[in-house]
Amino acid sequence: MHNDIETVLYSEEHLRETVRSVAKQINEDYSGKQLVAICILKGSLMFFSDLIRNLDCDVELEFLSASSYGSSTVSSGTVKLGQPIRTDIKGKHVLVVEDILDTGRTLSYIKAHLESLSPLSVKICTLFDKPARRCCDIQADYKGETTEDLFIVGYGLDYNEKYRNLPYVGVLRQEIYSKK
Ligand code: PRP
């Protein structure tokens, strides 16, 4: 385990099972349908790549970069989007794939943006849901785990761009993020 991690919350094996279970629900709901899955970078990269390998419907892949935290542990409240997606989603089913739904600002902003492009549907899939910190009226259609209000990193989730590569999800030691 990395020295900066206090405790492992979700092991690699646990995450693998969680991803499989989320994919199973998506496969049931989109059976026989075409889907555009959108990875919200950077945090969702690992979840997305594992999830799509468990999908058996026709799926197109897209990537959208969004950030609101920078190097802070608190959302700035302003969501910045990167390059627009290149796939025309008009008339298509869209699944937004996120690592974590926290205050909900990022996904509210992204959902409204995608809905303005006239898709057939937009659903949200998040690996982690932290309902305690929600300040927008938004819910996930698919979720892996409901988590407490702990500062978690790994499996795509970062603090100041570190720890994304950890294959598990752990709680970051408080002294690491209170140094600043
Ligand atoms: C994180 C995470 C979600 C968002 C969730 O992204 O990946 O996109 O915050 O928080 P919210 O519900 O409070 O909006 P971040 O802005 O840190 O960018 P990153 O994905 O590149 O780490």
C-alpha cells in the first residue's frame, strides 16, 4: 500500500466485481440499442476502460475533459470543459461515465450541455456516489458504491494529480492534504 494512504477502502478485486455488476445492469437496459459512452476525464479513465470491456451492446466511445477542483480539495464551483466531443449524439442514447458524483456540479453542467445537443437520452453512470455533499439536484442512473464523505484517491481519482494510478481506492492521510 502507498505510504500516503491511510486505509484501502475498495480493493482491486472489489472494484472488479462492482464494475461487473454495474455493466450487467447497463447491458440489460441497452440490449439491442446503440449507445454513446462518454468518459469524463481525467478521473473516469480507469472505470471507463474497465466498464466498456464488460459491455456487450453496440457502443461508441467519446471523451470529455472537465475539471472544477484544480489542486484544491473543495470544488471551485466553476466547471471547465475541454475539447467538445466529435461524435454527433443527436438522436442517440448517451451514457455519461464518471468516477465520482460529489457536489453534483460537474455532472449537472455536463448533462445540461449534452442535452442541448438533442440526444435521444442521457443517463449517468458513476462509480462512487457521495450524497452527503450534494448541492445540485442530480442523481445517478447507475452507481457502483455509495461512499461516506472521506477523501478518497486511486483508480483514477487524484489529489493534486497524484494517486490516479493506484489500482485500489483508499483514504488519503489527512496530513497530505492539510499541508497546503
Ligand atoms: C472530479 C471528478 C468529477 C467531479 C465530481 O473531477 O472526476 O468529475 O470532480 O465532483 P462534483 O460532483 O463536486 O462536481 P475534477 O474536477 O477533480 O477533475 P479530474 O476528473 O480531472 O480529476
